Amino acid sequence: MAALANGLLAYSKARFGQARLWHYGLLAFASVATVLAATPLQAAEEILISYGILERTIAIADLEHFAETGQLTPQLRAYNERLQFSQEQLEQIRQALVTPAETLSHVAIAQFLYTEQGELLLNELTRVVRTPARQGDFSALRAALILGAARAEGGVTLLDVLRAYPIEAIRLELGEGFVIAQEINRAILQSERAVALVQDLSTQEANAAPLTPEAYSALLQLIQQQRRYQVNQATLVVPGLSRPAELYLPRLAPGQSPPPLGFPVVIISHGLGGTSGSYTYLANYLASGGIAVAAIEHAGSNDQQLLALLEGRADQVVPDEEFFRRPQEVSLTLNALGRHRTGTTNLSTRLDMTRIGVIGQSFGGYTALALAGAAFDPASLAQNCPPIGLTFNPSLLLQCQAAPLADSGQRLVDTRVGAIFIMNPIGSVLFGESGYGQIQIPVMMVGSTADTIAPVFPEQIRPFTWLTTPERYLLLLNQGTHFSVVGDVALPEQPSPSPRPWWGLGLTWLSPTCRCWLWPTSSSP
């Protein structure tokens, strides 16, 4: 899922601050509509603003001058005398016009806008952006987005799109715009309140049962403990997978004894657009702590799949069957590992195939949930797909692609999986409350409070309340984004947690929750 935002879905990767700027610009236009002077500007390029029976015009040239200089033209100054915007508010409006959504090539935007997800977004945007004759011109809007990106330097902006609209005037239906703006604002506030509630509950629980100095010391020791094993890297050819799995195996030092039953196993499933190397940092750390790791690459949703989309060699973000293939590829990998569990010339590390966990991020989180027992919820998909309005949860664009598959009856659960660790998972609509309620193994769910791809409230906090398994835990990364845990991409300019704390956090959770399962007293490494 990471690359859907990183490489395709420009608006969704914008941070909360950027989302608010676009939101503010929309509200500002709405305010203008109610007080504009009666005489319209005569300009070759103009915006017709409609709100109920009111209709006024703004010359795009005036907006360009304001965006570039920060100075109001005489006409805009006359409007502002009625609106009484402060200097701070005017600067926010200016930033809304010039803030780039993302640095994307016009080719990439064009390819995305011709996908099912892109066309869904365009259809929703035509509720607000119309022709002078009040028609929703799907093609004109797509052309404006593509041409705007082609002419833009450093990322397409709202002003770039306005300049590139291929009809003499743009009509903004602000009644619809207000509805969308209110929905976005409601989603932001709902998420902020949910995060605050989780933080309060966490504080209350910590105060009710504070850590003793001894327990705190033991916790620090667990997080900071020295690596017990060196790590061997290898590859494993898995029948049915086009790419071999990357293995990270604990290596015994001279005189060091292996666990009697072998090393427990963890499979890592990357997000959309990722690779088997996306979590090398985590795989190495787990292996050094005594866990054998297999990082697999899902060919139908890796970086090459998205490259094929951008180059016109694919017409879907992911093939429909990828929703089935991902969990099946994990099961195939477990089959291949199981054939070597007692040690062979190909795989000398002895594995304990009775202790298996799955780690997944974003689309990989979906994969882990399906393996853990979550089943598609046809009623949830029918009710929520296609998304109504411009949703503040872009992951629904991917989830709803699975709607035609909901009645397949195919079960993807693998009972060999004993626990899952999921980061920024998606699945709220795919699985619904009934799907999450079917999971009966330990679950650690991680959300990021500044995630604009799989927002923390609809995709992690609320689904967490649907879990019924006794062993369930929720961890929130304050100001973390959808990409904060990914090891092979540059982090955003806005501060967010480094992947390094995950090294300790992973084993910290494994200790109270699964350590007795992964490392029984009789076979502790």
C-alpha cells in the first residue's frame, strides 16, 4: 500500500498540514461566493463560483498574482474588504494555491487516472469541478491534472490545475465542496479525538500498574540486549513464487547450542510497491535474537508492478487475484520451509515449524489478517464500496477493488500461523467487524497518528475494538506516518519515528505476549 500513496495517489500522501491547506482553500472560496461584487470580471480564464442561487467570478490571473507576490489585486482587495480575512488567513489561502501535492511526473499521473481507482476519484471531483454549463466533464478534469503536472516544477499545485483546465472557465459547485470539506474536517477531528482517548487510557493503565524499578530495568535490558547470534543470509526457491524468499537465519557460534526444537519462524510481507528488502533492518534484528526470518516478495504488488503501471504495461494498481495470491504465497513459503525444517544442504538452520508468526505492513497487514482467520465481509464491502464522496481514507480505493471477490467463499487462513504483528494495516471495509472477530490468535496492531494513507482511526483504532482474541495489543506511533517503519525509503521532512526503535519494541512485545510460545522455558535460546 505504501507506494500507492508514494507513487500514484498524490493527494493522499500529503501530511495533515497540507490536507488542511487544501481544505482551507476550499472553504475560502466558499466564503468568497457569498459576498463577491455583482459585476463579474471579464477574463479569458476565470472561475465561476456557484453557491445556491449565487454566482460570481474570479479571474485566474488575479489568483496567480496573489499566489506569486502575496499582494491582492484591486478586485481581490475589494472582496477582502467585505470578507475581512486576516494576514494569516490570506497567507493560508495563498499556500493552498501553491503547496505541491507531490512531485509526480505527468506520465505517472496519467497512468493512475486511467485506473479504476483514478477514475473513481475523478468522478467524485466532478461533483465540485464542472463546466460553465454545470456538466461534470470527466475528460477536462483529467486533462487539467495531467497538463498541470506536465507544466509544474516541483510538484503539481492547485494553481497549476486551474491554469491547465482546457475550457474557457471552471465552475466550482461550492455546495458540494462544503459537504466534502466538512467530511474531511470531521474525519480529522474524529481521528484526533480517538488518538487522545487511546493516550488517556494508556496513561490510566500505566498509572494503575506502574513499573517497578526491577521491571523497568528488565525492560531496558530486553530492549538494549546484545545480539545473541550472528546472521546468515540465504535465499530459498519457493515453488509457485516468481522470486525466491530472502532468509535471515541465526548462526550458532562455536560451542553455542540451538534450541531443542529449532528456531521459531517469522514471515515478513511487504506493502504495496515494496520488495523483499523493505524490512531488512527488522529481519536482521529478529534473526540476531534467535528468530528465523523469511522475507518474501509479492510479484503482483511489488515495485515492478507499479513501474509497469506507470509505464503503461499494466492497467491496474494490482491484479484482482493479488488479494488471494498474497496469503497463498505466505502459505507456499511455509510449505517450502517445512520441507527443510530438520536441516538439509540447502537450509542448515533447524526450524521449529510449530512456532510461526507473520509480520505485515499496510497491504502486508491485510495479508497477515487474512492468514490469521479474517474473512471477507460481503455486507461491509457492499455497504461501503465504491466509497461515497472524497474519502479521507485513501486505502478504501484499494480495499474496494476486492468487492467483486467478496462472495468467492475462498478461505485464506493458515492455521500454522500462531501470531501476527501488523503495522499500518488495511482491512476495515474488506473484513468488517465480523472478519476481525474471527481471529483467535495473538495480534499486535500498530498505527501512526499522522498516517494519511491508512488513517489510524478507521484502519487501526476502530478495527482493534472488533478483535475478540484475548491477546490483542495496540501501539500508536505519535506523529508517525505510513512510511515511518519502512526501511528502504526516505522519511518525510516532517519528523517521524526512526525504524530503529522497532528492533527493541518487537522483542519487547514478543516477551510478554508470545515469548512463552516462541521460546518455552524448556527451549529458550
